[in-house]
Amino acid sequence: MKRHESLVPLSHDHHDGLVFCWNVRQGLKRGIDTSRIITYCLWFWQEHLVAHFAEEENWLFVPGHPLCNTAVQQHTQIRTLIETLPQNPENTGALANLIDQHIRLEERQLFPELEKLIPTHTLALIGEKLRQSHAGNTSACYTDEFWKA
């Protein structure tokens, strides 16, 4: 799907999020100790999702827009699942499913809608903020590649 150049950094984040979901699912499918997968989930949350959610909510989402409201609600659900994951390891698969569903909502519905709704000059300003915030991000690597086991 063609994306407005200003939103490409967020779409790259979404690609990383889909890889995360695949990794979690592979670990679960292979019967990897859930504590290893949870450690990965907590790492991904801190290294990727916290900043990503803040960028979307603070710079991109239009207050009151129904799809933006849905995305913010999903952010809250994801945050809650992450925070309670150590006490509820059975929710690991649900977390991967929710993140996958969330990314697909944003890429297929929300971003195309916002690209039409937000003026081009405003998208350019958002894009500049995103480029600056992503500059120097060396996509930290996770060392316990349990999904390859």
C-alpha cells in the first residue's frame, strides 16, 4: 500500500511490530518457556512501542476522530496486556494478536483516512518530527532469538 512519505517512519515501525508478532507466535508454537517470550515482549514495549504510541497520539491522531479513538483504545489495551503479562503469561498470544490487529487497522484504514484529512503542509511537519525522532535509531537487536530454536 502506498503511504504518504511523512508517515513512512511509522509504517516501518509497523513492519517491526508485525515481525515481533511473528516471533512471539513462533516461540509459542515451538513451546519456548513463556518467561523468555515475556522478557522479549517487555523489551519490545520499552524499545519500540512506548515511543511509537506517543508519536502517533501526540503528533498524528486527530482528537475525536472515531478511528483515532479506536487506535488509542487499542494502545491502552496493549499497554494493559504488557503491564500484566508477567502475572498473566497466558495472554502472550492475545498480545501478539492484538498488536497485529492494531497495526492492520492503522495501515489499512486509519492512515489512509488521515492522509486525506490532514493538510499536506501539516503532514510534512509531522514527517519532519518523525524523521528527527527516528534519526539515529539503530533498531536495537534482541539477543535471545528464541523464535529460531
